[in-house]
Amino acid sequence: MPKTEYLYDTAACRPVFASSSRTGYEAKYVTVDASQTWIPEGKAEEWVMVDLEGARSIQSIEVYTEACAGENLQILLSKDGETFETASALWQSGHYEWKQKCEYRYVKVFWKPDMKAVKQICIFEKSE
């Protein structure tokens, strides 16, 4: 019988950092509570970053926003938190999605000015 593989959200409850946050809309909620929203101050290019606390075998990333398709969103991936590679995200029925197997520690969601809010970031990894 073939082994069944399951995906789980490895971002849940991981440390989150942001370029800025409005009071009451802190970035820490994007990995733990989809009913909360991160809203940046909107003064410059904004970003929110999840630290997976070690390299993880990422299968896919989903970013749920209050934005529309066509917003200037980028998903950036890093092994060391300093050098980032761009991953192209596609708009898929209410969220941005990126699917490609890779191993990284940091996932940063980056917007140009006038971005909307981020509701949730899910980073999926296979269970063992």
C-alpha cells in the first residue's frame, strides 16, 4: 500500500517580523489567527517575514490578503535572512499561491506602497 503524505502548516506560531504595523494590527497574527489582520503603516515599501526557525522542506506557500489580483506582491525566500530569492506567486481564488519544492528558513512577503492588509500566511511542509 502506498504511503499517504500529508501537508501541514509549518508557519503556525513561528516568529514574525514586519517593516511596520498599525496599532492593533500586528504582524504576529498572520501565522496564528486568520481572523486578525496585519496592516502596515503604509509609509514605504512594506514587508512581513516568517522565521521557520531552521531550514524547512517547503512544498507550497499561500498568502491571504485583502488585495486584488494584480497587486505588487512578491514572495522572497532565504536560507540566511540576508540574501533573498524571488518566488513568483499566482493569484488563485482569493489568495496568492506559490508551489515549488525547496528548502528555506525565511519567507518574506513584500509589497510596493499602498498595499492592503495580510490576513494569513501558510507555509506547507510534508509530514514525516
